[in-house]
Amino acid sequence: MSYGTNPNDAVRLVGVYTGRSLKGEKPADLPVQQATRIELSINMKTAKALGLVFPTAVLVRADEVIE
């Protein structure tokens, strides 16, 4: 089970920072930003191997369930 940011969002933020720096803004003046989209992923194959059982309510709320 993983709960965290999407790597694609992090790459997008890096691109935005790079673009702003290349346009002449000082890196020290750029605001600190954090990815706002958080995802829940559950690997059912690993969970089964470990003997873990997730309630249906958790599985329904997951963004990604890996079989």
C-alpha cells in the first residue's frame, strides 16, 4: 500500500520551476510548492502474500488497485 504524490505531478512542478528560472526569475524568489494530488495505491498480490486483507471500503477509495 502506498499513499503519496504522483511522480508525474512532481516532474511537472520541476518543469514549471525550470521555466520560470530560464525566464529570469531568481530561484530564491520562487515560492515553495508541493504536489496537491495524493494517491492511494494497493498491491493486492503482495497483500495476499503477506496475508493482509483490506476492507472493501478501502479498496473502493483507492486510486489504483494492482491485481
